[in-house]
Amino acid sequence: MINTCTLNVPEIGIVRFEPSHRAKRINVTVTAYRGIRVAVPSRITLKQAMSFVKTKQEWIQKNLVKTQQQEAIFKHSAFASLEMNESETKAKLKNRLAELAALYGFSYKRVFVRRQKTRWGSCSEKNNINLNLRILLLPLSLQDYVLLHELVHTRIKNHGQDFWRELDRLVGDAKGLRRRLRRYPL
């Protein structure tokens, strides 16, 4: 099994290779702000993974252009809107969470709104909800998806079938919304 490493691949750029015990095949993802990530199954060598990445060069370059465009649009429009008072932003998120909780009959203990780098939100065992300040930069449907996702965790603490069934009942196509959310940088 390889170790996590970051390499500069000619004509592609910086690529992060990560070992994955769950991956059955080599998986390449290109995401805004995170760049190129390659999940490498345990039976594959770094040399084989590099070779695979080179065969996907055209696809990677095309997707890098898309993500750079997303980053530019997101930065330009979004960060201007976050310039409002941070306490005002936090209050908006807390108010919307309270509205959704009341509407669907959820309860939670406390809410924390922070600038987070890796998550849109989380729910603790004690039903404290943590939210990323940047949620307000998302389209309204995705804002509600994130908030409802965390509210559902106050009842169901995992991502099993019951969780997704409950979230689907509230938002419609929960997994489709999750895929859309992944297009937005944290």
C-alpha cells in the first residue's frame, strides 16, 4: 500500500495520491480549492496510479478549467455577501435552523457557527449543531439541505438507510442535493 503523497505531474499539476482500503479501483476527483485527488486501492502501486492519471490527463485538464471557473465565480459573488457583519450572518443561520426545526418537529441543544475548512456542518452526540459560516453562500435549496441534514442527525446518528429515507422525506432527492453541494468549495 502506498503512503499519502503529493506530486507535481507534468502537464497536469499537483496531484494528491491517497491510499484507500475501500476503493476497488483507482478514483480521480477534481474539486474546487482542493485540486486533484487520486484514491489508490491497496493492491495498486504508485507507479500504476501515476500511469492511470496520465491516461486521464485530458479529462483532468477539462475539469480543472471548470473548477477554476467555479472558484472565480464563487469568490467574486460569494465573499462580497459574507462581508456583512459576522454576527448578522450567524443570526441568519441560527434563525433559519430554528424555523426548520419548528416546522419539522426537531429539537437540538446549542448551535455554533464558525468558519470551518472541512465541513458544512456537524451534529454532536448531545445534539449540539455546528454550522459553517459559509453556508449562507450556497443557493437556498442547499442551505436548507445542510441544515436539515444536521437536524436529522439529532434523531439518527449515522448515514444509514433510515437517515437517507428521513432526509429524502424532507428535501426530496437528498443524495442529488449532496452531489450538488460537493461542487461548492468550503
